[in-house]
Amino acid sequence: MTEMNHNLNKESERIKELLKAAVPRIAEDAEPSRDLWPDVLRRLDREPVKVPWFDWALVGGLVVLAAAFPTAIPVFLYYL
């Protein structure tokens, strides 16, 4: 049993070292080379929000179900 634990610890250490070697260390004061917020605003202005048809179908289905079964409205609200 202790040999198995020793092998597991050895494997864990090996994996830890492999991960440290594979992932480069990031400096604690690392920041983006430039401000990204203006790009985000430009992209939001450029691309209008598109809602797919199936989202509207789901909303319509919920409205129909709420009209047919008004007692189910609290259940719908609970799952939102």
C-alpha cells in the first residue's frame, strides 16, 4: 500500500514538473500592451445584436404555455 502511495506521489510530482515546463510563467504585473476597451466598443457599434429565430420561437412557446396554463408561471419564473 505504501509503495502504491509512493508511486502516486512520484507520478504527481512528474506531472507537476511537466506542467511547469509546458506553461510559461506569467509576470505578476503583466498587462495588455494596449487598452482593449476602445476595440470592444468599436466592435459593439459595428455589429448589431442578432437574435436567432429559434429564440423568438422559444419566447413565443413560453407565452402560449403561460396563456394556456397560468398556474405554471411561477414554475417558469423559478427556472429563470
